[in-house]
Amino acid sequence: MSGMQILANGQEAVATGIVSALEPEDVIISNHRSHGHLLARGADLNSLMAEIMAKDNGVNGGKAGTLHLSVPEINVLMTSTVVGAGSPLAVGAAFAQHYKRAGGITVVFFGDGAAAEGSVHEAMNLASIWKLPLLFVCENICWAGAQRHEEHCATPHIFQRAKGYNMPGRSVDGNDVEAVYTIGVELAEYCRSGKGPAFIEALTYRMRGHGEQDRQHYVDPGELETWAARCPIHRYRQKLLDDDVLTEAKIRAIDQDAETRVTVAVAFGDESPYPGPETALTDVFVQPPSA
Ligand SMILES: Cc1ncc(C[n+]2csc(CCOP(=O)(O)OP(=O)(O)O)c2C)c(N)n1
């Protein structure tokens, strides 16, 4: 695939836990590491894969690519690779929900690196002053690009910043899907009830490089092994086996189903055409409704 591919292997429990805690009317804004959020929300795998391959059948006609997706049908307003850009836009989305008394909340996903951007601090401040229904979800994956957490962040506990903006802030084991879901339900409910914004810091890890071009030469292999042993998928699989919820055979069937769906999606993307030159200027400008 051409272009920069940024994956979220290792962070599956955050996407699944938080998105499962939402209602259909809730709005999601995400960053460059968004594929898990979109899949958890039920985006169509075939048209997502086609979009990542810049094909005409993609969710955005091949114009967004992997980093700037938008799937309004499932209320994923946008994803952006401009670090820290999602939060002020999430303030806008949450303000619209509040103003129209629409009932939903907005969730914005961002990384620990983004948490140091001024835009995120401004968004937290304004959301709190206006008591907006906005859930900030910081995925602390221990790295921002090639920088360790302590190289770019003044505090080891980002969730404590929530206190400075007068909103509840909690940290959670981001590799435990039930724990993420539980805290997600609790704080989504807080935002939904009109009390204002809330903040979750999910502690997890980036199992691949910053992007697929990154060989992670700067990462201690022992650190990767430690986090591999905490893999959220393996952990939950084991729990479901231990609790007799699933059998080995059922798990194999789920794995097989996932592999088949990915194979079908890759074939769909491969076979899809590239957009024609005549579409270069379509869906680029919006004609505002006349007053
Ligand atoms: C405003 C801005 N500054 C810098 C970059 C370059 N950049 C892309 S991703 C990234 C690291 C972001 O780290 P974090 O927010 O923790 O997200 P992660 O990649 O770790 O999920 C940087 C610096 C950018 N895309 N946008």
C-alpha cells in the first residue's frame, strides 16, 4: 500500500471498550491512529480498506486515505493527523449537541503527545466552562513518534490535568476491555447528564512502530515483550475461556471469520478502481446553504 500506514495494534481494548459504551447518536472524532475506533463503531470493512488504498469505492471516494477519514453515517465526524486538532473540533461538535439539545455526547480520541498541545488544553478549558457533553479519551501508548513519555510530558499521570479544568479525570488499564468499558459507561453517563466534560487516560502500548515505515530501533525489545504478554486480545480470550463463556473451537471460528473478512476486504480494495481525474474537484468544496 502506498502512503503512510499508522496502526493501533495493542490498543484494541480502548477502541472496543469506549465505543461499546456509546449510543448511536454520539459523535466520534479521532486522530491518525483511528482504524480501531472506526471498526469498533461498525464502519464497513470493505469500503474502509478501499479508502486506505485510495480507491474510488472507499468511504470518502479515495480522497481521505488512511489519515483523514470521515464516516458520517455512523457519526464518525472526522479523523485527523494534525496532532491535537481533534479536541477543538470536538468542542464544536459537543457545543452543537448542547445547543440543539440533541441528547448525544462527543468523544475525542488523542494520544499522550497530543495532550501536550495547547489546542487540547484550550479545548478542555472551554468545554468545562460551557459544561459541554464531551468525553476526552487520551490513549497513553508510552511513545509519541520516537519520543518516550517523559521526554515530551511533564507528568506521568495525564488524567490528573482534568482537575485543573474542573472535570472528573480517571486512568484505566487500557489493555483490559471490561475495565475500559466500565469507566467509559460511567463517564459517558456523566457527560450525558449535563454535568460537563470528563477525561479518561487509558494506559496502553503501541505494539508496532509509529507508522509501518518505523522499525522501532529505539525501543528496548524487552519492553515490547512485556507489553506483548499483556496483549488485550489474548487476555480477554483467556478470561472468556476461564469463565466458560467461549470454547477453543468458538474462538477459532471467530478468528477464522475475522481473517476471512479481512481477505475479502483486501480483495475488494484491490479490485476497486482509482478515482477518475474528473472527480478531482468533487466533494472538495461545500456550497453553504443560502441564508
Ligand atoms: C500539529 C502537528 N505536529 C506534529 C505532527 C507530527 N506528528 C505526527 S504523529 C506525532 C506523534 C503524536 O503522538 P501522540 O499524540 O501521542 O499519538 P500517537 O502517534 O502516539 O498515537 C507527531 C509529532 C503532526 N502531525 N501535527
